[in-house]
Amino acid sequence: MFKKKECVAMLLAGGQGSRLYALTQKTAKPSVSYGGKYRIIDFPLSNCINSGVDTVGVLTQYRPLLLNEYIGNGLPWDLDRTYGGVQILAPYQGQSGADWYKGTANAIWQNMEFINRYDAKYVLILSGDHIYKMDYAKMLDYHKQTEADCTIAVIDVPIEEASRFGIMSTNDDGSIYKFSEKPKNPDSTKASMGIYIFTKDKLQKYLEEDSLNPASSNDFGKNIIPNMLAAGERMMAYSFEGYWKDVGTIQSLWEANMDLLGANPELSLSEESWRIYSRHTAQPPQYISGDAVVENASITAGCEIYGTVKNSVLGAGVYVGKGAVVEDSVLMNGVSIGDNATVKYAILDENVSIGKKATVGESRACADGIAVVGAGISISDGQKINAGAMISEI
Amino acid sequence: MTAAGLIFSNIHDQGIPEMTRRRTMASIPFGCRYRLIDFALSNMVNSDISTVGVITHYNYQSLMDHIGNGKDWDLARRSGGIKILPPYVTAYENSAAGKLYENRLEALMGSVNFINRCGADYIVLSDCDVIMNIDIGAVIDEHIRSGAYITLVAKKTEVKNSVFDQSAGVLTLDDAGRVTEVAYALPKRGSCYVNTNLMVVSRADLQNIISDSIAHGYKSFSRDIIAKQLKKKPIHAYVFDGFCACISSLENYFSTSMMLLQDNVRRDLFASPDRKIFTKIRNSAPTKYSHEANIKNSMIADGCIIEGTVENSIIFRGVHIGKGTVVKNSILLQDTYVGSGVTLNCVITDKNVVIKDERMLSGYETMPFFIGKGIMV
């Protein structure tokens, strides 16, 4: 028997994140590191548990090994439950054949059984692409109060950027009358955050219809939402205020990391009442040596700093050798910087090793892009990696 | 071959009364994010010991809070796992005797059920005042190979500047490593082997020791068992050559903590990927350093916000250090709040201490200035 759950979350974590190039060669986008000790997926998972949503299906597809291992039994997020908890939902083989997830809507459709087991009345659809802290319980309250069939979380974006998003046009009561995906001439600044709450019965109905239409691309934004609007279902926009960032590009991932720095950071992760949980690897405390210079930086467990670190975010177990300089950079878990090496305006993925006296990138003022080095790559002593270079294989 | 662990959480509490007023020796915070028991527990877990009893006496609320269900050490198990063994006082029988155990032997007598039921071939006994990262599996192997009755882990120490207390158990060894004599004072000069009180004994022998002690009214494990038996039965010493320190006073808590700033000490304690030291996870955000931060030779935990100068210090989780503040040679425990323009030198603050702006406080290396839990200065 399964205990009934009012709301079940479905987290779409199958995306490749191809615009992150070197960072997603070996892993799916939701498991890309962020902010030193986190991975992108820690944000929706932590938001779920902090909002009281304790049943989460994680839909994986692209290179799921690291993601599966990372989520494990859900213990770090308190999602190791007897009833509910977190469950990985991979594509599977059915009687009528096996299918990869063909689109976001199709992925949910293939897993309706999971939702129905808990007899959930509402389904929260999330994606593993964004950095934000949000109370889904408030959004669910809004969905119930307005008796909506579908509620879409929206955030105000500058009008000049609106054409990059799915834009909702709303009436005064918050109901949506028009949805346009990446419009050339946007008539609203309310951008969809990719967070939906559906009343289960409606969701099931429209997913089923969609599954029978061979011309459909089985996508929420392209098919399900427009179809529901066209059919006159009650669609509400839920306005969210606060930090929200799509980290789908190298530039935005870098910026989102930098947003953590400074006296009044745009995003604070030290809020006691809304902790972001992550899986730990039992690293010792960080050590800053007598020769080190550390300014405006975020540094975490296991780091050993003998050189200079400025305006940078360091992951767990990062080593910065004597005389080395790290500026305006994001160094993920296990990166090692050799003595007298220079790393400026760069993102170094996990376990990258930079040889002695090597240089990566150029100072931010004159560089024409962020230098990126993919996971596990070693840059030999004295080698030079140009600004804006993208190193995914040697 | 299976082994179970037994940890004494309170023995030696009186050595450091400043920090054990409201906690056990086992739960004294150490090294930015650990509690002393983490070393004993992790050593056992890393040697595949998955049944561990923790003998408590008093003040064990903070210890229970720290251990929880044991999952941070992978000891939340259906079979075995971690068990807290509180003092065994029954409603009727103990009203006349009416007292808690007073020594190691009595503590073992109170834990006889755990020992009888754990089913392991060997029992590893450990105190909580010793800080080391040791492969206990190797100790058990040597115990079996040498055919010893009891194997004690010994550490060779120079008497001058020793990290051990003057009254530590000093072992005299023969060439084969058998203990020939036990004394209870460090010699005047030279070096000696000190008993760390980490020991291995077969469960059957331990059961016999306990029943003998009840029958004969023995009081002291070291005097009545080890010293008495060493002529008749082989008491063996396993000499450990890694870093090993023993917390026996506030002064020595201070100096031992400062040793963590030496590269070789940190390497010995923390660098082995197969023998990590585990502790309770707090999910703090990474530590943030401001533009004005100036950090030299310090060990710092996660969850801190540092806007001032920190030199030769140990900073625990969630500490805030304000602008223009200078912290030197100090140990600031969890959630200490230091305002701006403060100067601290050779100070130990317990948890949740608040130091207001512009205060100047200083102790000395051999007499660190201690500020108790939650005090506002």
C-alpha cells in the first residue's frame, strides 16, 4: 500500500545541457557543480524538502551515472523515506516497446504510474536547470485558492531580454490568456520559470491526448501549455520575486557563482531557515597558509591555499600551490593548481589539474571570454590556455 | 574474525573541566568541525567495525545530539550499528548502592549485556581523549599474530614537550613488544612508550575479566588487570608511529589544536582517502571572505563569514569575524560572533560566544584565556 500524497514533484533531470559544452561532456546538466559544494539539482531538491514536498521522482536520461550516484537514497536531502522520498525514474521497456523520453511531456506521461501510486491530487513539475530558493507550498496554496488547472511560476524579466523566454500575458486576476515561446515582440515581461503545478486529472488528460498525436514534440512549453490554453482551461501565473537564474550557459553559470560573493550577495546560502543541502564527502576543514592571499572568495572544506585567491568560488578539496594566482574564476571539486600557475576568468571543472607555471585565461578586463577546462583534464607545466578557450579533451 | 568497538565517553573528563561542564570528553569540539569522539568512531568504522557501543556516564545530551542515529558514520544499521550505553541504574536494586560507575571496570560491568550479545570475536576498547588516525585492523592482526592476551596501542614520546599528561601510563617493552612493566609517571628525561588506552582483547577474555573483577572486587583496569597479569599472560604493545596527541588539560587542548596548523600533522590525520574522519553534517554554506579579509596560517571550517584578519587560528563552523578585527593564536568554537575592531590573542571561545565591537582580550600560550559557552563580552 502507498500512503496518499497531496502533491508529488517530478524533476526533469534528463537534459544534456549542450550549451555548457565541456562541462557536460561526461555528465548531465543537473549534476554540474555550483557554488563550491553544491550541484544544480541540490536547489530543486532542497526547495522540495523545505516546502514539505517529500515525494520526488527524478527523470534521468542523459549520462545518469553521476546523477544516480549523487542522489543515492536521498539521505542528504532527508528524502530517504519509507513512504515517498526520492526515486530515480529512468526510461524503461514496456510491453509495447521501449522508448527514450521523447520530450518533457512524454517523460511525465511514461511515469504516470509513479504519480498515481501516491494518488496525488497535484503534480509539481520542476527542472534541474535553475538556481533559486522558492517555497513551492505557497505556489500550491495559490493554485488551490484560484482553483486553477495549471499554475505556472513567472518572474519579471527586463523587456529587452524577454524574447529569450516563454512569455505569459495575463489578465488582472493573474489568469493567463496568451503564451508565446521566445516572442520577437514580447507584450509582457512575465517569463515562465519552467515550474508548473497541475491538477493531476487535467495533466493526465492532456498528456494522454498529446501521446496520441504523432506530430507533437511532446513538450510542455510547445504542446501541453498551448493546448490547455486553447481549450480554455484555467491557467494561472504565480509571480515569484527573488533570485532565479538559468545556468544553461557558461556565462550565466559563471555569473551565478559570482552572485554569491560580496557583502550583500544577490544569493545567500547561509539562511538558516532555507538551507540548501548537498552530499558531503567528509573533507577536513580548509587550510589557508601563511603565504596565502584570500580576498572576496568563497572557499569550502578540504581546500588548501598557499597562493592567491581573489573574486573566486572554490569547490571542495581544491589545492592552490605557492605563488599561484586565481582570479575571477570558478574552481570545482578537486581542482589542483600547481605552484606559480595563473588562472584568470576561467571555469575549471572537477579534478582538473593545472601544472606549474601554466596559465589559463586572461585577466577579465582584457579577456574575450571565459576559459573552460573539462573534468579530469591535466594541463601540463608551463602550458598556456587562451582566454575563451574550451578544452574538453587533450 | 569480527570485531566490535566500545568507546568510553567520559573517562578523563576531569582533565579539562572548563569544556566538560556541560558535555562529555567525547563531545569536546576539536579541529574546526569535529568532536573528539569522531576520531575513535571513524577509526573503528574505517577498520570495518560496524557494531559500536558508546559508554556514557553523565552530561551526555550533547553527545547523543552529535551522534544521532549514527548515519554520518554509516552506523545506522539494522544489525549492529551504534548503541549508546547509558549508566545501568535500576529502579529498585541500586537505591542503596545508588551510584554510577566510577572506573573503567565498573563501566564494563554495566555494559556486559552489549558485550555478551554483540557476537564479535574481538572487542576494541577506546577512550576519547586521544587524537589519531590509526588502522585498527592492523592492531587486531598483530594481536592475533602475537597471541597476546591484551594488546595496547602505545606511542613513543619524548618526555620534553610531550603531548601526554604527566600521569599517563608508561609501558616498558621487551624486544618482542611484550609489556614488562607499567608505571604511572613520565620519566624525568629521554623518551618512553605511553599507553593510549586503545586496546584489543578477545571477547571471551574480556567476559572473563569482567566476571573475575566482579568476583574479586577489582577496581582498576590498569592496576588490577594489566599490571597484575603482565607476568602471567602476554600483554602486548602495538607501537603506533603516526601523529597522536592526548587532550588532558585546557593548555594542552590549545597546543594540540595549534599543531593542526602543521602540514605533516594535517596530512597524518586527514589525508588518507581510505581513512577519512567523519563527523555530523551541518550543511553550512562555504565560508566567505570579504575584500578586507586577511588570513594567514589558519584552519577554517565552512559556514563562516570573515571580514577581518585571522592568523594562526582555528575557526569553527558558523563563526563571524567583523571588519578591522584581528584574531591571532586563538580557537573560536562554533557560532562565535566577533564584532568589528576587536583584538583577540590566545583566546578560546566556547560555542555561541559573542564578543562586542572594540574589545581587546588576550591570554598567553601556556595560559589561554577561556570564555565559556554563550557568554557575551
